[in-house]
Amino acid sequence: MAERFNTKNPRPSNSMKDLNDNALAYDDFINSDADEAVDRFNKPFPTVRRQVSDRIDELVGASQNAIESADIAKAAAQSATIAANLYTTLAQAQKAIEDGFIPLNAMFNVSVDFASTPPRFADQYQNVNGVATPTGVSYPSSESLNEITKLINTQDSESVAFSFEDSLGRSCAIIYGDGRFLLPLTIQEEVKSTKSADGWVWTVRGDNGNILAGFNDRGEAVGFYTPPVEANAPTARNESLFLTPNSFDGATQTDRIKAALDLIEFNGGGTLTLGIDTVTVPNTNTWLISESLLLPDYTTLYIDNSKLKLQNGVFDNIIRNKGIVVDPANPYSYALKLNENRGIRIKGSGITTAFIEGPDVPYVAPHPVTGGAPVAWVGDAYGWRTLGILLANTKDYEIFNFKMQKTTCWAISQEHGCDGMYLHDLDFNTTVKNGDGIDFRKGCSNGRVERITGVTADDTIAMTALLNFIETYPFGTYIYPLQVGGDKPSPLGDNITNISISGVSSKSAHNQVRILPTGGSVIDTVSISNIEDTAATGGSQVLVSTSSSYGRPAYLTDMRNIVVNGIKSNFSQNPLTISGPLINARFNSIRQAKAGGSLYVQSSAFPYVNVSITNAKAV
């Protein structure tokens, strides 16, 4: 049974979840036997059954306006409101005429028995010289509307599936086989002569102002208005498609994977499984790619007892979301746009059986500024193309159950509008400069991280909200931007908020978990628990700090509402280091098992408000 997501996202919205809810609302609008349906804000609006009763005479009035004099059109418009009343019997309607409630020449409707043939719920009448006179127009019941829908669905796009006609046989509106709902030319010309501020001449709207149906001033009738979508965008969420690259043609594994992703995007979602490649001879469970895989909405990429690996000498991400629109003129600089993606899942069969891996030999070329002999383009100085998995403006996604290794910089980076993420059961083995495991950049919110293991050549998890760090590149040692959305203020967000991290057991060359805001960005509401080292860290297990090395250091209110509960040091000198202004923070349950190691370090150079450290013990 189809279900609604009820996101309550504000309008306008191009979310696939909201499109799903709009489609279900439309289905209720057309097919429900009830008088009311509800929109995606759970506000009621009249169904077709109700609208036919209350509104159809306005459409008939539009037809009359196209061929009759202005005086008659005015009279018809005045009578439309009265005609919306539905009389139970013909006798009741005749009495209303005699009592003066139905003006001369006015249209009105009379209910019809539900067993009538053809199925309908009302017939139209006119007051002709004081007598209720049938016009020959009838209004369909829900059964008839269902039959119309079936009829439309069986027609080709150019056929007239259905034509609404008045008593003289003139078409008032036409439905074509492809769903177009148009007015004939005579009425189009009349409608075109009527203008309005928003381009709509006649509309049916929900309580929230959404246009459910109407006629615009270009002479077009629209049964259900939705905002335009980009070419090739999913038309609906549909994750029931399951594919492997083995089903597709292509000269390379990359070609076949891309073909499968194209079909998933066309379908509106689906799962692509990378298992055994049965096309390549000999068969293999290693999938070599020559460019980044671009994941569209509601795509699940499943690494099933296999390895996804970037080819030697390729300078690119392994995976990124398709909404990152690269600038062809500056392919290593800022993106042209960060379009929203939703519902992406990158999963594996387990950290010992599923691998996402960088190249054995990274891309080498002369330094882009100083020239000279070829050097490996690895590390943060060479920008966002060095990141293993890069997501920007991506919502409601999940990454889990695999191991990442041989990265050329950070393994997973998230930025600018990423929200609702869940990263868990991941293992890292990074050896490169700036070999972080998981990074949250500015604009990230509402995320969970759980059960992270492995060895990282830099921070295992870092939250670095760096605002206005670098405005132009190259800058010092930095050749290209590491944030694909840039360092300047962004409508997609500059802060990091509401992140929960639990269960980190790793060896880190720097810190296991790092919190770092600069430049006026804010890190707010962070929960960290159950952090344990498997070897000595190069820095601290948990580091809460600011730095002038990345722009203006943080002010007092830039780090706030931090809770850390449970740090166990087996090998590290410093379980906890606090070296930045902090407000509203609690640090509890620190255990130091290293002989001679400190319990914590708190710099006296910064202000602290409502900050406490409790239950810190050597064991």
C-alpha cells in the first residue's frame, strides 16, 4: 500500500518524498469517493467529486463566454454561484424556481440515483421561462471517473481520450492520451484575453495555496500543477529495481556501471550490486573505475563480497553524489551548483568482505604552480578530487559495512547542506598525508556515527567548520579548494549542528575525534561517547579546539553544547584536550590506563562558561 512521507518541507520543494506525497494527494483528488482529500501539509481540499458539483458550471460558463455576448456571459457568471447548489429532486428544484431562488436562464444541478445508466451523480438543468429544463449535460460519478482514467491510460499520446461537451456538442475541454488537458481554440482565445497577476485565470487551490487545477492565461488547462523538473530527473521514488553491471553492454567496467546508474536514475531509484563480474574474462570481484561514480537520488550501491577500486593514475573521487555540478572550465575548482540529492545508500557485505579502495599508484604530474618533476597529487593541498567519497547537499543517506583503504586524502567528506546522515560499521586503513576517516565540513547537520574502527593517518573523525578560510586559489600550499562548495558563506549552511558519535576504536596519527570551528562558523550540539584507542594517538583522543591556522579563531559562542561521555586511553598520553572557547559542555568518565599519561589538558588561554570535567581517573 502506498504511504506518505509527511516531511512537512516548506513549499516550493523538489524533494522526491514530497513529489510522492503530491502524487498520492492527486490520486485522492481524482479517484476518491469522499468530498475531501488532504495535501502534503495534511490540509483538506475538495475532491473531483466535490469540485464537479461546486465548480463545473464555471467551466460551462467559460464555454458560453467564448460564443455568446458579454451580457449573457455576465449573467452566466452571476448564476454560477447559485448553480453550484445541488438539488436532491427535480421537484425541489422546480419549487426553488417558483420561490425565486433560481433566476431566469440560470443553470443548476439535480442529483441522480446511484444506479442510473450511464453512471453519474447529477444532471444539469436550466430555468427556461420558469420551467426546470434539462440541458443534456451530466456530471460523472467516481465510477465514471475511474473508467475515464482507464480509457486515458490505454490511448496513444496524440489521441483524444476524452472530450467534455456542452448541450450543443461543443467541446469545453479535451484530455489527450498523454495526459494533456487542453481547451479548444475558441475558448483559448477567450481565456487569453483575460489576464491575472500570477498567470492563472481560474484555479482550484488547497488551503495552503497550492494550485490543484486551473486554466492559465495561455489557454492551457492543467489538472494538477507541479513545479518543472530538470531533464532526466526522477519522476517518482521507486526503489524496487535491482541491477548488476553484468546486464549492460560497455567496453569497460566503468561503462557498464554508468549504464546501470543511468537506468536507476531514470527509474527514480534502485539498487546496483557489485558482486562477481561475469562479463570480464576471467571473472573477477574487483571493479576498476576510471572516473568517479555519480550517485543519483534513492540509489543503493551494494559492494557484495567485492572491491570497488579507482584505477591507477586517475585524479578523481571514487564516489560522489550526482548533484555536484562540476565547472567544465575549472574542473578542480568550485562546483557550478550543488543540487540536492536524497536517499543515497553506500553499503557493503561487511568490513572483511567489502572494500572501497583508492589507486595503487596515484595520479602524478608536475606541481601545478611550481612545475618541476612529476609529483603525486595526494593530500588536502590538491583539493576535493582527492577525497574518496564526497557528498554535498545530500539528505537522508547511509554509509556502512565496508572497509576503505589506499585513499589519496580523506576517506569520506560531507559538506554544504548534508543532513540526516547515518555512518556506521566502517573500517579505515589510510596511510597518506591528511588520511582522515570521516569528515563533517560546514553545513552538516543531524547525523549519527557509530562503530568506527581501523587506522587513520590523520583524524579518525573530524568536524571542521572553516568559514572564509581561503577566498582564492592557489594560496600558500593549497592548490585547489578542498570544499567543493567553497569556503565563503553559503545558503546551504556554514555551521555543524546535532552530530552524535559513538563507539570509535582506532589508531589515529592525530586525533580520534576533532572539533574545530573558525571564521565565525558554529559547532553546536555534539554528543561523543565510548572512544577507545588501539594504539597511541599522535595528538589527543578527543580534541576540542580552535586555530588561527585556518582563518579567524573561534569566539566564545562558536563552540557550544558539547557532551563527551566515555574516553578510555590504553596507549595515548592525552585522552582529552580542550584548547578553544567553549560554552555549555560536559566531559565525563575519562579513564587513563597509560602509565604517566594525563587525564586531560585544558588550556587557560580561552574563556569557558558552564563547562565541567567529572569522573576522570587513572586505572
